Amino acid sequence: MKKFVTHTILFFIVFLTISLVIDIALANRIKKTHERPWSHLLSGKMNNDIIILGSSRAWVQYSPRIIDSVLHTNCYNLGCDGKKLDISILCYNLYRKYNNKPKLVLCDIYFMSMCKSDPLDREQFYPYLLNKDIWDCVKNTHHFNIFDRYLPLAKYYGHFKGYLFKPETMVLYKGYYSKVEDWDGTELRKIKNIPYEHDSTIFVMTEQWLKECQDDRVKVIFVHSPMYIEATNKIDDTAAMWTMYRNLANKYDIPILNYSHDSICYDTSLFYNAQHLNRKGAERFSRMLAKDLDSMSFLKQ
């Protein structure tokens, strides 16, 4: 019996060791092939004048190369595909915790910014679940459990093959993803109306974050980047949406740059779908945004 127990213990030790080695190898693979901001944020090496927060609309529409060239700054795009302000605030808090504070935060807003983030692309968090800040933010929205956090390979259950054979190939520049695609209005034509949605817990989280930025003397600017006009016209209750954002802006002294009816919004050649600019559109918008920011002189104060 003693021999059996000893062999059993040794088996589990070997099994867990092998599992841990494979888990670490997969985590390193994800870090290399799924280029997301988490390694940069935790590095302590970021030193940016401007950071950009938001969903995929921030991720593909704000070019740091162009913004830097106009403003002579060091800008970084922390936009996250499929994520809302809850993950944006996580990005900011990690940036602030491990790096020097920025001078300016551009926070992209739209009709779903105040919703909870989608569990899309949850594998980007796999290498970082032991970080308490990340864990506390994503454990519920991305459906993680305690086994995913502490048991090697548990989080890969049902997805293992994809991580071995389907690495991403996207190339980012300072977090920005340039999309070279032509207009496709197929999905927009299927939609009759687009609901304006918000979650009270995200609103409270956002208000607390804005208060912390104000106390820390970090300037925040709300930016509604261009959206194809036919999509904007299908959004329900935009008056309520803008009332919410303007109330926050007035309370925390936040300028709003609203490009929702700019001439860009009427030109499908600048979009690849109704909510996202392609590279041509993103470069035009980024240049316009940078010039507007330059005229506001926030970085010269």
C-alpha cells in the first residue's frame, strides 16, 4: 500500500510538472503570436505622452505614427478588440501602476462603450491570470474559474489544437492595427436599428476612474471617432447617450471631440464596415484628430 501511494504521488508530480512546462510554453506562444498590450503594460518600460483607450474602434482607427508625427509625442494605442470601458480602465490602471503616468488619455466612446466586455479572444489573458488586477477584472466577464487560474492546462480545455496550429499573423505598430480592407455593407443592410446600451456597474467604474484621473492631473478627452453615417442614423436614443457623456464631461472637465457627422462618415471608401475605418480612413482621421489636439494645446501646458 505504501508503495502504491508513493507511485501515485510521483505520478501526479510528474504529470503536473509536464503540464506546467506545456502551459508555460503555450503561454509564451500566445504572447508572441497574439500581440496584445498586457506584456507591454506589465513591463514598466512604457513612457508615453498619450495613450488611447477603447474598443476595436480605437484599435484600428487611431494611428500613433501619424499622431506622433503631428504632435511630436510618444503615443500608444491600447484599444482592445471586442472590449469596452471595463477593459479600457484595466489597461489604464495597469499602465499607471507599472509605468509613468501619461499626460493625456484619448478615450474613444460610442453607443456600446458602457456595456460589459465580450468574452471574445479570451486566450489573450491566459498568460496573465495570476496577475490579481487582470484576474479580478476578467474572471467573470470572460468566464474563468479557479481551475483556469491555478491548474496547468485547464484553461485550454476544448481549445488546445487552435493554439498549436493557428497562430495570429497580424502586425501592430504601437498597439495600432492597420486594416487594409474595402467596404462591406452586408451586415449593415440586415440591421433595422441599433440599440444604445449601457450597464450601471460600468458607468460607476468609469466615473470612479475619471475622478482618479482628475485627482492625478491626467487629462482625459472623450473622442467619438467616425462611424458610417447610415449606422449612426440607425442608433436608438442617441440623445440619451450624449446626455450621459456630456454629464460626465461637465462633471470632470472633459472635452468631447465628436466626429460622428464629419465628412469622413459619408464616404464608404474610408471604411471596411459600418463601425470601422480602413487604413485610408484611419490615417485621414488620425491626421485630423492630431491637428485638433494641437490646436487645443493640452500637451503644451
